[in-house]
Amino acid sequence: MPFYRGRNILNWALINDEKSFGITVHYIDEGIDTGDIILQKHYEINDSDDYSTLLQTAHNQCGYVLYEALKMILGGDFKPIKQSNIDKYGFYCTQRKFGDEMIDWNQNSRDVFNFIRAITHPAPLARAIINDKEMKIIKAIYHQNAPTYKCVNGAIVGISKDGFWVKCADKALEITEFEYEGRIKIGDRFKIS
């Protein structure tokens, strides 16, 4: 707080390529997630994390953070922080809706990677259309040193041991886990909206 107010914040933190996420205990007021902050704890996000690992961390840590905040309140040993003292505006994240899971291959590979890991299990999974069929994409690997080049976005440009490579706006992204009824080959193209 005051950032990532609202719903689905773990998904949005990954989509926005954040390097950490927070658990905040705050007072409830007339707004939505706008009350004064009692306690905040931050947890690192790295490239091996996805929605399920962040959710597990949040489930494991929320009780400890709440317990520490309650001890602070009972001890009177704290000063609440107004969210406007951190940032005048902050922002809200909206609920994800049906159709939001479709991949935009015109984005750069880092953004597509973040999108895929943000809505993996137990979320609805990232999706794309190829050969007139829907593919659910569970996991991708971002290769920072992959070459940047121009090509058709959404094109399959390589086959790997565990999956395939698909061209994004800047470079190719390796897709390693997916659900699809059919065969993928070099030259196939995902539908671009």
C-alpha cells in the first residue's frame, strides 16, 4: 500500500515485473485499502517465481505479519503511516475477467513471460490461438541473452527439447509447459489480435 490496492495483486505484481511484493496490515476506513498502515513486510520476487509460489509465500506469511501487527497495537508501540505520506495517489488493480488471459505476442518477451507466470495455476492460465485451436500456456522461460531481431510476432521460430520458441516483439521466448491438442512446427503462427 498505497500501491496494488484492490484485487488480484499478486497477478498484477508479476505482470508489472516487480522485484518484490508486500503484505500490509492497515486500518479499515471508508475507502478500499486506503486506511493507515500498521505494518508492512516485503518479499523478493525472482524469475523462478510465478503466481503459485507468491500465493504460497503470502499464505505462509500473512499470519505472522498479522500477529506482529497485533502485538504492536496491544503494546501501543507504533505510529500508523498515512498512505498519502508514501505516495499522494497510489493505484488500484482491477479484477481479471474472462478474455484477459489472451497473450499479446506484440509485446516484448519479458512482458509475455511475466504475463504467463502471473496467471499460471491456480489461475486460469495464459491462452493463445494457433492452427484454429486454443493453447493453454503454463510455463515459459525468459532468456535474457536471446538475440533481438525483427520477424513475424507470434511465429514459431524453434523447437526445443521441452517445447518451442515463439517470436515476440523483441526476441523469442521459450514455452516449456502447455496444453494443446495438436502438433507444433516451425513456421506455425499464433493468432495476433
